Amino acid sequence: MHLPRRSFFFAPCVWRRLSFGYVGQGLCTLLLVMGASLGFGQGDNFRIGQMRFDLRSEAGLEYNSNLGRSGDRATSDVIAQVGLDLRGAWDLTEINQLTLRIGARYDKYFNNSELDSSRNFLILSPDTELAFQLQVGNFSFRIFDRLTFSQDPGEQRFVDPSTGNTVGDVIAYNRFDNTLGINGLWDINPFWQAGGGLRRRDVVPIDSEFDFLRLTEHRLNLSLTHLLAANMRLGLFGTVSDVSYRENFQPDGQTYAGGVFAHWEPTAFLEVESQVGYFTGKFDREGLSQDRSDPSGMNGSLLFRNYLRSDFEHSLAFSRDFSLGTVSNTVRVEDVAYRIAYSGFERSSVDGGVNYTRGRESGGISPERYNRWTFRLGTGYALSTQLTFRVSYRYTTNDSNLPIRDYNQHVTSLRFQYDF
């Protein structure tokens, strides 16, 4: 395997970005000017032909004390942000609809300009997609395409394959991530529903040193749901996926999962969701990542959501899940989360939460095991019916078997949002 510029590998990451070159710098301004010229108002802002659009804009500042989540070389920065959320809908018939959503944001790093200036990136939110919803008799279908362009400073763990050492630099991993799929639902009768879906996901890095992470994944999922009572649903689910990598660092493989799920609302103030299943993976033994395992085990989730009153809710959630790794076959993540939200003030709201997360890589070069605590607190205030601002703070502390990954991180942000 040839890595022409740098030789490293990384662990899972999150942020989404889209690159438009210099055109991207003017996109937000262009859409704001369009909004002003077309006479925006709350709700649907404007129309193009038969398509209705709604536009919101956002601007803010964020301070991050540790971009790279490093234990020995913490890099801090202040980030200026400007963005938009554009939603469109075209009612082809009373029951068939074409929808579009684009959530984009430009970030300017004051101390680490290489993260924004080299490609003029726009963050593109994960729910950005084009979708077509169709209903024929008792059958309904949703065809969608979800495209992102992503850069992830600080979210990933890099590994030198020759030594197994973790690299602490803040490095951007740029890639296209496209998912094309179709989901279907069959209303067999008022009490039974059958569902299924098929999707293809392609991850295409644009920097040659990351070609070993180029992959194609096909996934099939099936479900059967029964309405046991007006406030309770029970069901079965199953998924099968096939993963193929372009190069031979990560091994090709198949994953299988199945189980049961339930949704229950015992009262108007309490909601319970649960899922219990089993996961297993079968991977080739030839990958250069050196992970020779076939991970398997129980997975599932349990959520309790309580509405003490119309303006106050809190929830407690437990989950255990397996996901594809990037320096290992899979990563097993167990999470406990408590969240609370109150909106009873005249113009403001308060929310917060605490998470405990435990992660385990299945093997490979220097597999990581970590325990992580995250605390969040935020408040929002409505300056007018259209303009709101939000202040939030997040603290994360991570305890890893890899000393370089023992870190503390503080993130404080201030954001304004305008609904045209």
C-alpha cells in the first residue's frame, strides 16, 4: 500500500463538510440576497416553480480548547461560523412529495487557517439530502440520495502502521460520503406493517494518503411491526451488509444483526423505546490493519422519556452498538445518557445533559479502549419572533489505555439564528 505524503491511519469521526472552492465563500451571501429580493417571511419563504422553500441563517463564534483531542499537545482555537438551513418541498400530488434539505456552514479558524483556507470548506449537515416519497395503494416508498463532503479536524485518531504509535497532530481527512437508497413500507392491515430497505454507501477520500479508506457498503434491512394496542408497537428487524475496501489495509467483510424492538406509551407523560438484538461480523484475514477478529455480541438500546409538563422533559437512555472501524474491524460503543430540557420561561429555554461512553476497538494496530464523560449545558433566548441566540458549553474528559489519548476538552459557543 502506497501512502505518498504521510503514513497514518485513523479511528472513527463525525463532522460533515462540502467544498465549493471560492464559490463556497459567497454561497451564504447569495442565498441571503435571494431571500431579501423574493420577500421572505416565516414558514415557506419563497417558491421556484412548484417548489416551496424555507430558509434560516446562522452565525456564531466557538472556542475549542483542544481541537485534536490530544493528551500532550492540545491545540486551541476560536472559530467563526456562518451558515444556512434550506428546506424545499414539491407536492406532486396529495400524497407524493419531492423534498430537498441543505444544511451548510462555513468555519474560519483564527489560529489554524490550514483547516479552512486550503479548500474553502462548507460544513454540510448529515441530514442534507434529496428525497422522493411515493405511495401506491397500501405501499409507500422513499427514494433518497444523501451526499456530504467532510473534513474532521480533531475527531479522529491517527496511527503510524510501522510503529503503532498514535499521531497527535490536527489533520483534516477530506472525503465524499454518498448514500443512495430506497425504503418501503407495506400496510398489510390496520395491525401489521412490513418494511424493507436497500442502500449503497460510497466513501471516497480526495487525498491520496487516505485511499486505503475508500469503501463501498451495501445494506439490506427488513422489519415486521405489530400494533398490539393503541399505545404499544412490537416488531422484529434484521440487517445484512457487505463492505468492500479499495485497498488491503481494512479487510472486506459482512455484518449481520437482528432482534426485537418495542415502543410503548403507558401514559401521556411517559414514553419507552427498546431494542434488543445480536450482532456478528465476518471479516477477511488478510488486512494490513492486523485485526484478525470476527466481533460479535449483544446490542440494543433502552430509552425512557418523561414529560413532567408540556414545557419540561427529561430522558434516560442506554445503548450498546457495533460500528465499522477504521484501524480495526469494528468499534463497540456503550453509552448512558441523561438529558433535560425546560422551555417554561417567556422567551428563553434551558437544556443540559451528561453522557458516559465506553469504547472498545476489536483489534488491529494498538487497539484503543477508552472511558469518556461529557457534560453539556445550554440556554436559548428569543430576541424576536425571527431572531434567537444560543449559548452552550461542553466539557469532555477521556481516559484511554493510550496515554496520548487521555485528554480534557472545553467547547463554548455563541450562535445567532434568523428565520426569514
